[in-house]
Amino acid sequence: MFDRYLTATYVEGGREWPCVDCWGLVILARRELFGLPMLSDFGAVTRRTPVDMQRAYRAEVDRALVECRPGPGVIAAAMRGAVCIHVGLVVEKEGRLRVLEINPRSTPSLPLLEDFEARYLRVIYYRDRDLSVAP
């Protein structure tokens, strides 16, 4: 089920399969795996434009997302203070929660949720705002 996503190539600002960045992987995989609506693609906003990236992140959270507990289909936002520095998608594999992620320094991976959390000071989880029940 997840093998397809583990073949992606990291491309800054990538939003078309198989060339994606962390946000591109999240928005494509959550739609394909969980049937959730497509979120904003942020256009040319990337980690290389940090002020624009934070504005886009805040706007998308305010528009479409709400904090929740971790569960399949939920977005994991890694934070440094109030700044989102990375995102991944929570999935379940072999009965364990994992985070599907990609970054410039490694191939796509599926670390256990607790291993993903251990790499960051804080992780915030988000689900779609219009869902009546959190996953």
C-alpha cells in the first residue's frame, strides 16, 4: 500500500508525482490513501521562502485544518517554536502509527510515530476542519 510513496524523489516545491517535497507528498498521499480533499498546494512557496511558507501554513490551518490527536490520515507538523519546519502524513502499518515523510537529505521513509516525534521539540497534528469526528 505504501510502497508507491517510498519511491518518490525529493524536489523542492514538487507537487506532481513522483517529484515532491514534504508538503507535496502529504497532499497527494492523503487524497489517494484516505480519499480526503486536496489541500492548497502553496504554489511557489517552499522552505527557501520561510516567511511566505509560514504565512501559507497559518492560512491553510486557519482555512481548513484543526488540531487533533494522531491517527491515520492526520498531518504531522514538526515545529521549531511557532515555525512549521516539516510535515508528514500519519498512516497505520502493521498495527502501528507511522509518519510518511520525505526531506532533502533522505529518501521517503515511514518512521514510527514516536521516532518522528523524538526528532522534534514539538509536533502538532491536524485533521480537516469540516470532519465531524477526528480519526
